[in-house]
Amino acid sequence: MAAYCAKAKIPCDIYVPEGTSPGKLVQIQAYGATLKRVEGSREKTAEVAMEAVSNAFYASHCWNPFFLHGTKTFA
């Protein structure tokens, strides 16, 4: 998401669980997104992100109805 937003020149906040791998964090920051680390699980991170986007778009695979179909395709 950070890469797509960077390409489109759209500011982007990325919420990640505290234990996210350093490689992912470097990529997010390399594309210029604002990194928001959340203490807790992925579920907690999703909750915090949802609270933060009352007037914005939340682009999460959790809410995309085609996510599982995409996973099946590349598997």
C-alpha cells in the first residue's frame, strides 16, 4: 500500500503490530509512508486503524471480499 500511495503521490499512514519484521518496516518507510506501530496483536492493530479513519479510506485485506480469491489464485 505504501508503494501504491507513493506512486500516486497520496499521503499514507500504515498501522503495524509492534512485532512486524524489520524488513517490512524498512520498505514502508522507504516509500515515505507514516509508520504507526501498535502494541498488541494484528486484531488490535486493525481496531486502532479503524478508529483512526473515521474520515478516510481504510485499505485492508481484511475488508476486501476478493482477498481470499486472490490468495487461492497465487497459491
